[in-house]
Amino acid sequence: MSFLFPEGTRALVTGASRGIGAATALALAEHGCDVALNYRSSAGKAEQVAERIRALGREALLVQADVADEEQVTAMFKRIRTEWGPVQVAVLNSGVTADGHLAAMSSGKWREVIDTNLTGAFLTAREATKQMYADGGSIVLIASTSGIAGRAGQANYAASKGGVISLAKTLSLEVAPRGIRVNVVAPGFIDTDMVKKVPPARLKEALQAIPLGRTGTPAEVAQATVFMASPAASYITGKVLTVDGGMIPN
């Protein structure tokens, strides 16, 4: 069997209990990785993903942590290092939405999204980088097309994901001499729980703006993410790959 990664590569996926995170964790396992599955509260769903990974003959480690909490993030990375060794691949996927127009948005809704999506990306990227300093590695941050083009009703989410993109571009410059690559995958409308909350009329309007005429699947985002994380993309860093059916023009 041909893998994209050396067998036993140690990978971490945050927000891995469902959707894009779960699909990415499975795809990494299919390509030779042992996967640490981060989740905040959905232990049962995370265990189901772990069982599927183990069925592929790979190792899975469940690591509970709120990525917005610095102490929990530090403890999570310490546990992975202690039980497995330093992380070699990190897919930073955790994200939340709390939509609403800016004029009516509470500061609580703003902070909730920024804390998880942007501060969480900072904390997890920082700890992943520390573990990769000696031997290199690959970090992929999951952003959104909202962070590139904006989207009405998502000021907090778009700002957080735009920040993730800038964070990744800056970090890629800082750590390239260490052999660490940092890239971004920016999904568009993907068939996840998040998109299922979109009002039908708004989703119909969005589909009309997608040249491929449909939503994407978590598996399609996962395959793009695995490529960007893998040695197959060894000369790519500091880049943003949109997975959006052609919605955002190049």
C-alpha cells in the first residue's frame, strides 16, 4: 500500500470529533499517520472516529482540550509528547460560529468566536511549532472563504478566519528555516453541521455563486488538507488553498 506519509507519522487534528476534522483525521490515518484526536466536549463522537482509525491499523489518541484555554492546550501537547513523541503534523481545525449583523452583535458573541477560532489557532500553532523545532514538520490551519472575501452576517467569523490566514502567512516565514511548513486550507460551503444551519434561501443564493453548483463534502476538504500537510507538498508553504467549487476567483 502506498502512503503519502511515512508510516507512524504523528499527527494532531483539533476539532476532530465531526465534520471536516473527523474526515481529515481518517484521511491522515489512511495515508499512514497515527492520529491524536482533539475534542472539546463530544467524547462519544471522538471515540467513534478513533475506532475507525484503529480499524485501519493505525493508533488513535483522544485528547480533550478547549483550544481557547492556554493551560489546556499546553497540557494536550505535553500529553502527546509524553505518550507518543513530538507532533510532526498538526491540522488546526477547531472553529465555531455565532452569526449576526455587526450593528446588533454583542461583545460576547464577538469574543466567543475570536477566542476559539483565532486565539485557539495561535495557541495550538505555537505549541505545535515548539514540538517541531528540532526535526521540522507541517502545520495546516483551516480557515474559510469568509476570511478571504467576507460574508454578511459573519463579521466575527470572517475576522477570525482572516486573522488565521495572516497568522499562518507570518508563521510560515518565521519557521521555514526550521524545516516547518505552514499552509491554509479555506473551505467554502461544505456539507457540515455549520452549513446545515444556513437558512435555505441563503444557501440557494450561495449555490448560484458556485460554478460547480453544489456544496462540497468534508472528505473533499480532507483530501486537500492531507495533501498540503504531506511530503507531496514539500515545496509549498505560506499558501492558501481554497476548496470552494470555484466560488472565490483567483
